[in-house]
Amino acid sequence: MGSVDGQWVPQGGVLPPTLFILLMNDLVSELPKGVQSALYADDLILWCSDEYATTANNRIQTALNMVVTWAEQWFVTINREKTTGRLFTLSPKTQSVRLIVDDTPLKMKDQQTYLGVTFDKRMTWKQHITSAEDEQTSTVKKTLTMSMFEDEYPSDSWVRVYTDGSATNATTKGGAGIYIKYPYGDQQSEAIPTGIHCSNYKAEEEALIHAAHSNKNKVDNTTQILTDALSVLQALTNDKLPQLEQALYTIKSLTTVLQWIPSHCGV
């Protein structure tokens, strides 16, 4: 159960969202002339378009005053931390607006995001396009990577060992982690401290060493060890990491493959 100022509703049920929409409809239908709205779940957005910023400011302020009055009447709490505003304009002149919610000045943000769409102050859509491109790139990387895994190292016959390591500010309080997924469905995860004075590079190396030790006695397995630390793999290829090389030699599985994967793409 959850409550808003003592008004109890079942949390997680199917009826409360419908009741909330019905409740909000009264507010939306009474907004002042020129102010438009969009409502998704409990997120309400108000906007007004006008030739003059002062006119738009006054109309939105009137609408905000109505929202505050309505909230008090129906015991609804407004999240003032998440309530923000923005003047969108192509005018080169410096213009400012001031909006108040229940005696609290509204925060003004250069960018607003609503339902995944980012609106910048000049409505150029540059930030939204950049974010969409980054998201699409990550999705493509993940899809191609996982497809390659299944083609080359099928999950029904290979042990997959995911490794990662990092340090605070890349220099201190290092830590490493491994996540092992076995063909028969079992999973295993471990976290390892790698030292007070430790770089990201060293933490990545320690993660691979620990992964090797965790799999050294699994004789009948074919093992794929994954890392996004390309520099560590390059150093290993050039015989510059004897401790890691020794740990890998102790693995008794039928086949062991070290595989680089792209970082920050959800793999």
C-alpha cells in the first residue's frame, strides 16, 4: 500500500492508474486559454506559445497556480525537485522568465527531456539526435557482439566469463569483478579488491587473473574469457604480463579463448 498525504491507494495495482487519470482530467480540462498539456502516468507537462515571452510567462504561471490549488484540494504532493521550466526561443535577445510553484521559484534547465525526446532551448534537436545516435550505436555494437558469440562460441557448449576492473579516479581503491555463465544454466559472480593504490589497467589485469584461477580445474569445458581492456590483451600478446600469462597456463579446459568486447554497450 502507498499513500499521498494520508490518502491510501493500492500500490502496484491495476486500478490506481485509471483512478489517477480520472482525477487529473478535471485539472487538465480547466487550464487557462492558450495553455496546452500532455499527461503520461503521473507526469504532467504544460506549455504555451506566444509572440511575447511575458505573455507566455503569465499564462503558464496562472496554470501553475491552478495546479497548486488543485493539488492542495485533492491531497496530491507536487515533486518540486523534478518540476522545471524552460523558455524556448530563437530570438537572439536575452530573455528571462520566472515561474513560481507555491512560493518556490522553478528551476530553469537548458534542456528538457519528455518521453525520451530532448528539447534544447533553441529547438535545434542536436542533443536529441546525438543521444539517439549514441544509443543506436550501442545497440548495434551489442547485437553484433552477441551474434558473433553465438556463431563462434555457442552458449550451449561454452563457458562465458565476463571480467571488468576499475579504480576510483583511475588511481586508487581498485576493484575487479567476474561473472561466469555456464552452458547448463548455472551462474557465478565474484568481486575482488585489487588494492588501495591501483590503476584501471591493473584492476582489469587482476580480473583476468582471477577469472583464470576460477576456471583452472574445469577440465571438460571450453572457456571464453571476455574483457573490454584492449591494452591488457595487447600487453599479454607482447609478453609483458607474466603473472597473467602464468595464470592462463594453469587452465585445464579443452580450449580457452580470450576475447575483446566493446565497452559500454550492454554486453
